[in-house]
Amino acid sequence: NDIIVNYNMLPGDQDARSPSGLRIGVQELTRFGMREPEMGQVAELIAAAIHGKNVKAEVNGFRGKYVEMRFV
């Protein structure tokens, strides 16, 4: 679905090889101009993907609106 996340340990996790959390690179999204309203859209896309919906085209269309880096 072209949503990039990585596993991260959460409090209570016992083994670094089996973390239970996901990290979303929100700072990268803000560098390209996304703000609070867009984070809600990102959350909706992630939720849909978790529930089995193929959101790849929606993700790429949404991300395509934010191509200019605003903060270096």
C-alpha cells in the first residue's frame, strides 16, 4: 500500500526482536507541508490498510500533492 512504517518497541515489550509497536515518520510528512488535518487523512488510510483495503492508489494520489520539501 506504499505506507512506510517500522517496528518499534513499546513499554512492556520483552524482546527487541519482536516489538509490538509501529513508528510512523511523521516528521518526514511535515517536512513536505502536511499539518494536522492531513494527519487525520493519513490515519484513515492506515486504518483502511490494516483492515485489508488496498489503498495504494489513494496513498499515492494523496502523497503526490506534497512533493515540495518545505523544511530542510
